[in-house]
Amino acid sequence: MGKKADLTSGNILKTLTKLALPIMGTSFIQMAYNLTDMLWIGQTGSDAVAAIGTAGFFLWFAQSLIALCRIGAEVFVAQSIGEKDEESARKYAVNSVQLNIFHSVIYGIFLFVCRHQLIAFFKLGEEQVINMAVTYLSYTVIGIIPTFINPVFTGIFNGSGISKVPFMINAVGLVTNIILDPILIFGVGPFPKLGVVGAALATIFAQFLVTMLFLVVMKKHEEIYFRVNVFQKPNFQNIKAIIRLGFPVAIQSGIFSIIGMVLGRIIAAYGPAAIAVQKVGSQIESISWMTAGGFSTALSAFVGQNYGAQKYDRVIKGYKAGLLAVSIIGLFATILLVFFAEPIFSIFIPEKEAVDLGIVYLQILGLSQWFMTLEISTQGAFNGLGKTSIPSVVGIVFNALRIPAAYFLSTYTALKLNGIWWSISISSVFKGTVLVILFYHLVVRKYNKYRTL
């Protein structure tokens, strides 16, 4: 069981890397949940993948509500620890969890009541795919509370500099999901063949297990900010601060998911294979953005603690060290997706039509991987400073431009379906470039005068 990490002293790159590696591992675990489901369900055909992928859009939207609480927990816990105010850190942790549970209940009710109408938005056409999508969405509601609360628990630990604990706990959940997926999807021994329902149940059970492990570990931890009593009276002043900090990130994430739904509807016109390709391809592509997301979270905690301690020189040095690390990740991802697209994609869906489409998807998206890692890591640095609105505005503007670009390129050029992939890739290039320039002008130049070296 780890103790809180002081990120305000010591070698910057070593400190940042030590914090980032478990967070990256946790990010890979979250990615692996989806990849595991896709790997097994893909063996049953592209229709099942299309169904899970379509229902998955609404779980993707849930990330915006989760981010509203997670960012507040992560940043305020980090800044409070940097200020040596552990009681304040505890209050922010408790209020973040309370707000998160409230959101999960409301959103879960909404998903279940409106499940048929939500899936109908995509105009899937094929009755079998529609039925599977509705069924999958219905079952995911069962695990909506742990799905919401686990990232916030992770944020509390990461904000305190203890990134190994959530990594280990989430690893247990992943192993559980890996074991249960083939058993419940295909039916092994006494278990019946459940298909997409099996995939949902495997994930639900794993997420419940992760929640239980978090609660056990937090109860035994010595730091007071892990004493999360959700039944205590909410501090509405803290909740307002959490919402104010997380709102720009939540809006960006929510709009991003809505844009993804609109693009998904455009993609649906090309059939279930195209939907499956986008869903599987995006999960493969997430190798880079999940890894960069690990460094982003590490930067958020690192910058938050050092900003709270008024060590602005370490803020700048930490950002530059993080940027160097994610640049290596982004370039590696580009090489992987551009030159090894066929063997990678064919692992998930064996159908030739899907593989051919998937190769092109990965190669086009592969060209923007470096820029995407720059964007995500810079967003983490902005978040640590409490300046969440800047990366959110950049993300919203360029993500929104994907819709007219995708429609134009897929309708009025010879690119067709590939035009949609190009709209996504090009926007990522712009987001990464613009955000790095803004960070330099708004932060680096401002705080350079505090640097000691």
C-alpha cells in the first residue's frame, strides 16, 4: 500500500516517469477491457461488433459526466497536498465521489428508459444488429455506478501521487474480464452461450470487483483524504468548485462523444462492416492516446502539486519532460499503425472486407498520432494549473469541424468512407499544434522568470 508521493522535489524526469508508468499501465488496462471484448466478440462476426460499438457511444458519452468529478478530485487533491492541507484534500475527494454517484444514477435511468430511441438514432437498418445493441446497452446499466466511480477513485490516488495502487486494482479487474469474456460469450462448461450479453456481464462483474477493492484499500489507508464517507453532508461550495473546474473538460468530452455519434451515423450508411472497422480501429489506435493519457494524468498531478507549492520552475521543466516522453510514444504509434496495419487489424475481425477497410483506417489515423499525443499531454498540464477551459475550447472547435469535413469529403470527393477518417486525422494535427503553441505563450513565457536554472 503506497504512501503519498511528494512531487515537489527530486529529479523531475525520474519523478514524472515513476508516477506516469503505473498510470499508463492503468490506461492500458482500460483500453484492454474494450480490446478484450472486441477480440472475443469479433470472432462471432462484424454484426456483433457493430452492435457493441453503437451502444458503446453512450458509455463514451458517460465519460464527460465522469470527467466532471474525476478532474476535480485529481486536481484539487493534488493542489491541496501541495499546499499541505490534507483536510481540504479529503473534503474534495468526498464531494467528488458524492457528485459522481448522483450522476451515475441519473444517467443510468436515462439510458434504460430511452435505450430503444437512442439506438434508433443511428439508423442501423438491420434488425439483428439493432436488437443486440439495445440488449447490450440495457445490461450495461446494471454496472453504471462502478463504471462511474472507479475513475474517480483512480483520480484521488493519482492526485496524491500514488499511481501504483489503482494500476494494481484495475489489473485485477482486467484479468477477471479476460477470464470471463470467452466463458460467457461462447459458453464454457455449465455456462450458456450469451454473445453480447456475456461481454456486458463480464465487464460488469469486473468493474464491481474493482470498486470493492478500492473501498477495501482506501479504508486501510492512513492518509485522511482516503476517508471517503459518501453519507456525510455535502459541501456545496466544494461541489461548485469541482463543477467549475471540471465543466470545460466535461463539455469537451460530451461534445466529442456527440460528434462521434454523428460521425457514427454517417459511417452507418456504409454498412455494419464500416461501423465495426471504426470501433475496432479506434480501440487499436487508443494504444497511443491511452499511453499519452497516462502522461497527461501524471502531468496534471505533478503540475498541480508544484503549482500549489508555487514551484513554477518545476512546472515548466515537468511539462517539457512529459512532452519529450509522449513524442517518442507518438512516433512509435505512427510506425506501428502505418506499417503493420494488416497483421494488427486482422487479429480482431477475420472478415476480408473489414480487414481491407481497417488497414486504410489505421494508416490514415496513424499519420496524426504524434500530434494527438502532444494535445493530450498538454491538456494534462493545463488541467494541473486549473486552466481547464483552454484545452477544452481548442478540442471543441476542431472536433466540431470534423462533422462538415467528414460530410464534404465522404459525399463530394472520391474518398468516400476514407474521407471520414481523413477528417479525424487532420483535426488531430491542428489540435496538437495549436494547444502546444498556446501553452508556450500563456504559461511557459509567463513562468520562465521563476526558473532557477
